[in-house]
Amino acid sequence: MGTAPKFPMPNNWQFLLRYAYLMRDEEVAGLAKLTLQKMAFGGIYDHLGGGFARYSVDGLWHVPHFEKMLYDNGQLISLYAEAYTGSLMNCISKPLPIPLIL
């Protein structure tokens, strides 16, 4: 489940997606994909106003810290775009449904 607070850490997830592709590691790809889905559909994403909160104050991505940072959202856009297109992530079977971040 994880500990709180939880920060998205887009660089780490991008590294794992690329590692999964290069090493053809389905397990790592699945873990990264699951984390991206939990962040996108959990409380850290602002479903009304768009964008991601800076971090989650609980260990389940349910309760956001109500602060949005442009640099975090910029990195998350890049991460989700890369995961969605699958241009580098052929080992991910189908693209993630991406919420509108803007």
C-alpha cells in the first residue's frame, strides 16, 4: 500500500517504463502501469479542475494535498504521454486512459 505522504515521482516511473521496454520485463511494466492508473483515477488527480496535486497525504493516493505545481504537472504530462502512446513502451499491451491535465 505504501506510506504517506506519497509523491508521484514521474522521473522514477519514466525510468521504469523505459527499463521495462529495454529489458522486455512485463512485471515492471505492469507495476508502473498500475501506479499510473492509481494516480490518474485516485484523489491526487483533480477531476473537476484538471491537473495533479503535489502529493497525497495518505498511502492510497486518495487524499490530495490541495496544491498544484506547474513543474510536477509538466513532468506528469510527459510521463503519461509516453505511457499512452506506447511508442517506447511496446510491452504495455494497451494504452492507459489519460485524464485531461490542462
